[in-house]
Amino acid sequence: MRVKVNRRHIDLFEGAQVKHALLKYFLVRKLDRSLMTTVTVYDAYGHLIDDDAPLKENQKIIFKVPKI
């Protein structure tokens, strides 16, 4: 299954959740994984979604890291 996270395509397994997409994105981009707990995730329409939300093929999600 392929989803788009912050304008980057990520390949995932069927039945993946938002947290799986974030983990793969952070690993591919070599970002600090400790930031994953601080991000807020939105769907393509700007609605807040939970880390346990299921993903669908070609779904777009956007996450934002709060400024410290």
C-alpha cells in the first residue's frame, strides 16, 4: 500500500496505521524518532487524526512538529 506523508510517498503493508507511516517516514528521512511523540497528524482536509487510525491506499497525511 502506498500513502503520502508530507509530500513524500511511503510504501507500507496493508492494514497499516498512521503510526507505522510516521515511523517509516522518520526512518527514511533519518529524523530523530523521539519527535514522533510530539507531532500532530492531519488528513488531506486538515482534520486531526489519531496515531491508531487505519490508512487507505493513496491516502495523504500531514504532520507538524510543534516549535519549542
